[in-house]
Amino acid sequence: MSAEAADREAATSSRPCTPPQTSWFEFLLEEALLEQHLQKPSPDPPPVELIVQFLEQASKPSVNEQNQVQPPPDNKRNRILKLLALKVAAHLKWDLDVLEKSLSVPVLNMLLNELLCISKVPPGTKHVDVDLAGLPPTTAMAILLYNRWAIRTIVQSSFPVKQVKPGPPQLNVMNQMQQEKELTDNILKVLKEQAADSILVLEGALKLNKDLYVHTIRTLDLLAMEPGMVNGETESSTAGLKISAEEIQCQVCYDLGAVYFQQGSTNAAVHEKAKEMFFKTKELIAKNGSSSLHFTIDEERLAGYCQACGVLTLSSDDTSQQATPYSQIHRCMKSGSYQDIVNIFLEDNLTLSLPVQFRQSVLRELFQKSQQGSDALDEVCFKVCVCNTVCDVLQGRTVDVQFCQLFLKPSKEKIDFLLEVCSKSLNLENASEALKRKMAAFLKNLCLGLEDLQLVFMISSHELFMKLLKDDERKLLIDQMRKRSPRINLCTKPVASFYDIPASASVNIGQLEHQLILSVDPWRIRQILIELHGMTSERQFWTISNKDFVHAKQLFAACLELVTEFSPKLRQVMLNEMLLLDIYTHEAGPGASGERPPSDLISRVRGYLEMRVPDIPLRQVIAEECVAFLLNWCENEYLTMQVPLPLVQTNPYVKLGQLLAATCKELPGPKESRRTAKDLWEVVVQICSVSNQHKRGNDGRVSLIKHRESTLGIMYRSELLSFIKKLREPLVLTTILSLFVKLHNVREDIVNDIAAEHISIWPSSIPNLQSVDFEAVAVTVKELVSYALTINANNHFWLIIQADIYFATNQYSAALHYYLQAGAVCSDFFNKMVPPDVYTDQVIKRMIKCCSLLNCHTQVAILCQFLREVDYKTAFKALQEQNSHDAMDSYYEYIWDVTILEYLTYLHHKRGETDKRQIAIKAIGQTELNASNPEDVLQLAAQRRKKKFLQAMAKLYF
């Protein structure tokens, strides 16, 4: 008897109770037909279902004589069946895309485990502990195939599955489907537990850099032979189908990118790794093509991944294979060739092909690297920022705040580079007049913002500047520079290029003014002033420089010493000016960091206000600064009770300061203590009132003339605004701001009120509404809130006012930005609950209206839950809108109101939107939303979703 016959007889005799099996003749015939099919010169792919049939036959359990179920026997028949399944997969080149589409998870798991077994990977071995480089090529490839499939299966399981419409119920079919589902879930559980190891295996594969081989039908036959007949051929490096190192890199990068992308929603670092993997995949496809003997990359899905990650690189159909600026910048960032990035940005300033968002993202990444300790990157950050700024200027955008920060300490080198960028970014011969005007305006504003005249003259004497500005424009610029208040950088030697300018009257005056700024010798100053007054009498030369406190104090001290002997009045004038200088010095120095002024300075300020020296009137600017100084340092008791009454009656700033101090002192107070608030209200209303005059025209009609800067009040509105902008104390600013907001809201035709803190202390009506210039009031409110936010950008009440202003002027995106910012600053970026006095029902309703008018209807429905009583009518109406500009179903995870989720389920069912309905059902099915839960559990679930939603909104609108 042959060995096969003996084995067959033993197999049949050991299973007397098993159901009839395929006859050996049919089995051998199937094997012969399969072999014949696979050996055709150009065979069609055999049906993948053969793998299922072979493995099912090989894995059927046996039943012994005692009717006990036993595992499938390890006999020759089963080994041949498993080998046939492997041969079909080998014929398909082990293409996971093909195998995954046709085989279930349990079957493919069994197939790949058989591949590991036949490739001599010991059972139970942790793949992460195996050195791939030291394994035979086919063994290493088997491990890679298994771990690639494991990662792909985990990623695939995270996608929503379209439900198949069930047919008539059949019990046996349902049982089989349930068993397969349970088996699949168990396998997925194991794969997810081993996911970290699988990722490490694939990451290790990226370092191999060598070709591998995958089993073919021939190598599988060799492995099935008796051990003595193989002669070690399958252990050699050339056995099987060769897979190049670049093909392996491409498929592993793609699979790693997919799993990183899945994990990256909650981890920015992992998201960056996904971006890196997809970028490398795109590069390899561009180099080698998307198809090979072993695998095919789904380029549409890869494009979707790349779009989601922001990967911009070479397309696969780029026949020239020339690197785009995106890929060049990416490589430079990786290699540290930062100067090349600057050159690319500089070249792009002419073509303007790179999107502004991409430029900003590169700069942000450079800033992050610089903050992590790379000091050498500071200069690169500045250069890239300059390139971006010039690009913004040419495209009509505002100058970014980062540029202003980096230019706080300008230097000759920085100015040189800036002028180089400006020159290379503007082709004067071909540039339009509009571009030239934009560049000219930028350079002019830059000159006006610089404090060192040497740097100013570097710009004004540059060739580009001379070509862009006409003579009269340059002259006007010099006049503007003299009227401003620069901080001067003292030096002993004038700039050479300054004296190279051809002598003219204006240049000579400029030279003398420059020397006047740099001189500290009293006699030299006297000589320069005599020369200047001889050349022109139109200027006040004491205004050309301030904030140079040390040298100014030296000069005042010299003046004081000279006049003390012969003029007590001039001596007092000098002392008053020195007081003003000391106020400036403290407010610009220690006061800016919150340090209280010394008591003697406060006493001197009080003494000045109480001073009674004949023939020495109070200088208005000193009185204004003294009152602002006392308000900023909360000297409210003094201003309210101790300021001399004659001074209050004669000096408008003292009167205004007293009313402000008294109002702040009473906050918050009962209604009967609001008399001072009413007095302050009446003063401000009078300042904002206009004087009306009637004039009869030639036609006999009488017209009404309004004078905007009325003299009815104690000061002009512009003077009041200038005084307020000297204040820094939050309570004082809040008080005056709420007054103007209330005045704005009193207007009869107002549609949207603006909210403010302490707004209830002000009167609710004005006897003569027509007399108030409400346009000027609206402008003042905007200016005041903008100024207040420069003092404290995190004051949530001021942010709400700014948001209400944007809402009232139909700027809904900007309004949402500030509403969200107000909530973020008082809740640690929504990690804590936003106080209810910040997100009132009115604020939430305005956010809802903003989202609605921006066509973000899903956001509307979610915000309806934030109201004290959920607005189902608005939520349902919003969800009925199909033209939504937000992420729609991806927001469902933020909904905690079950009624809204149930309505969504009904709505999607009605529309036939099965996928979205499943997402809504999944959201309803979360246990923490169960109505039977305790109230604190439901509140916690709502708070968690509020936090995530508001953080997502903040990222969208910030």
C-alpha cells in the first residue's frame, strides 16, 4: 500500500461519524485542474473563492468515536488544502487589495497565519522582537505582509460600514453571520491590542533598504517537498518574486500614514507623522508609478488623505519630475537648509504662487523650532517673516503683527535685508501703478515707525525709495517725521549717507534738527536753535524728540540751575516740566509693569493740582497727565474729596477725573448712590451733542447745519477720546466704556443693543435725542473698545462688546471670533465651564444667528442646546437645510440632546441618507446619554460635548 493510500485509509477510519467528504478522486482532480489553470502562459486570475473553499475544508473539525469534536487533524490532505490556498494567493502576487475585497477577516487571518507558518516563523513569536534584516527574504516578507494587513484591518474597521438591506430571515444564515461577526470582533480585538507592535515592525521595515522576496507557486512547492529535497533554495536571497526596496517603502509608508492619520485626530505629533508618510508615498509614486507587480495604491484615497493632511507635493502625472516649491521647502525643512527656504520665498514674491496660508504655516513651524532652542533660527524667522510681509503688502493685506514684533529692535542688517527683499519683489519696469503705490506706502509707514534717524535715512536714501516717491512726497514725509514723537537712538557721529544728500533748505533744517536731538551741551543747543529760528518760524523745535528721559532730565536740571538765581517763576515752570517728565518716566518704565509710583511722586502730582502761584497758569497738558496718573493708580479718594473746588470748576480734565473717580468708587452700589454716575452721564452727553444752526438758502428754504465738534461741553469729543487713551486702570476704562455703550443703545433706531458691564447705572433716556451726534458716539465706542483691548486683550466683557459691534455691523465671522475668544479667555480655552454671565442667552442667540447667516446650520442646531431652554424649533429648521457650509455629520458627536439626535435620525431616514443616519444612531446609542442616568452624569456628558464643540469652533474661527 502506498503512503498516500495508507494516510487516506487512516484518515477515513478515524472519523466514522463525520459527514461524507469530497472523494479523493475529486480532490486530486481539483488539484490537477488548479495546477493546470495556474500553469497557463497567461492565465486569468483564479476565483479567490477557491481560497475560502480550501481553507474551510482544511479547518473543519473532526469528531472522534465518542462523538467529541476535535481540532482539524494535521494530515496530508489538510496540508495540501492549505498549500492550495497559499498557491492561489501566490498567483495573485499577495495583493492585499484584491484579497481584502474578496476574503473575510477570519479567512484572511487564517491564510496569513499559514503563510507565517510555512515561512518558518515560530508560532507565538512576537514580530517586534525579530530582526527583519537577519531573516531570509521570504520570511521577512511574510512578517511584513501580516503586519501590513493587521494595520489595514484596524484602519478599515474604523470606517462606517454601509448596512446591506436584509432579505427574508433565514435562521441558519443568521446564525452563520452572527458567528462570523463574533469571530471577526475577536480577531480585531487581538489586532488592536498588538497594533503598537505592528506599527513598530513597519517602522523598522522602512530602515531595511534592501529587496525582499515573496513566495511563488514554485517556492511553495519546494517548501512542501521532503526536507532532503529542497537543498536550501528557499533560504537563498533569490527565491520567489522579487519586491524592490522602493516598492516596499511605498506600500509601508502608505499603510503607516493611514494608521497615523486615524490616531492623529487627538495627537498633533502623530498627525505630522501621517503627513510625512503620505508625502513620502507621493514622492515614491511620482518616481516609480502607482502600480507594480505586487501592489496597487489607491491614488484617489491617497489624494484625500493628502488633502486632509495638507500635503502638497509632486503629482504622479508630472512627466518632467521637477520639484515644486512645496516639495523643495519640505526637503529644506527636513535637511535644515533654511537659507534655501528664504531664497524660495524671495523668488515667489515675484510669481506669488504660494498660498498665504502655506507661507504662514512654514513661518509658524520655524518659530516653533526656534523656541525649542535653535537660536540660529531667529535670523531665518525674521527673513521669512520679511518675505511674507512684503508679499502681503503687494497683495493688499495688512502687515502681520509678527513683523511688528520682530522689528521692535531694528538694526542696519535688518533694514538692509528688508530693502533687498523690497527691491527683488517689485519689478519697477513692469509693475503696475497700484503695486508701486502699495510699496511706497509701506516704506513711508516704515520710516514713520522707526525711532532711529540713522535707519530712517538708510531707507529714504535708497534707490527704490527715491524712484517710488516724488520730491513733494518726500518733503511731506520729512514734515510728518518732525511732527511725530520718536524715541531717538543717541550717537556721536551722524550717518554718512545723510550728508550725501544734496543741500537744500529742508535738508539743512533736517541736519540741524538731527544735531539738536543728539546734542546735550546747553551752549551748542542754543546755537542750533538760533540757526533754526533764523531759517524758519513755522515749527516748534521742542517737539521733535521725547521719551529720551535721562538726557532730558539733565537738560532740565541745567535750566533749573540757571533760572533759580534770577527768576522764581521760571524756576517753578522748570519744576512743573520736570514733574511731567517724571510722570512720563515712571509710566513708560516701572509703571508699565505694574509697579506703583513712589509716594513722593504722588505728593508732587497732588501739589501741582493744588498749586496757587500768581502769574503761573496751569499748563493743560500737565494737568491732563496728572489726572490720568491719579486715575491709573486708583487715587479715587483724593480726586473725589480733596481736589480744590475752584480747580474742578476751571479745569475740565480735573472735573472729568473727579466724576470718573466718584463713579468708580461707588461701583457696585445701590440705585440711590448713582447721582455721580448721572452727573458724569450728563457731562459726556453734552460733549457728544451737536449745536444746530438754521440757515436760509437762496431759494428761501431753511436748512439745518450740525457742527460735529460742539463747544457745548467742557471739552471737545476728540480731547475726551485723547484723555481716555491715557487711562489704563480696568475699572475706569470699563466705566467710561459702558457709558458710551449705553449712550449708543439709547438711539431710537438702534436694532442690536451692545452689552456692557455696569450698564444699568446709567440713565435710560435722553431728553433731546436729536442733539446727540450718534454717528460720533458709534465711532467712539469702536475706538474705545479697540484701545481697551490693547490694554488687556483677555478681558471677556470687552471682547463681548467688540463682538456685539461686529454683530451690529453684519460682520458675522468676526463677531463669532470675538464671542468665542471671550469664552476661551475665561474658561482656560473651554476646559472649564464658561461663566453664565459671559455666555448669556443673548450672546448664544447672536452666535446662533451668526452661524445661520454663514450657512453653518449644524452649528446652529448644536448652539440651540446651549440656551437655558433648548430652542427645538430653530434647531429643527436649521437641520432641514441641505446647503450647509459646515462639517455636518462630523458635528453629531457634539450633540447631547436626544430629541435633536432622534430628529436627525428621522430626517436622514426620510432622505435615504443611510450613512448619516448610522452616525446619528451611533451618537444616540452612547450610554452616557441614557435618560435613566443620574442628572450629574447627564450634565457631565453635556459639558464634555460643549467643551469639544467650542474648542473645534475656536480652531475654525481663530
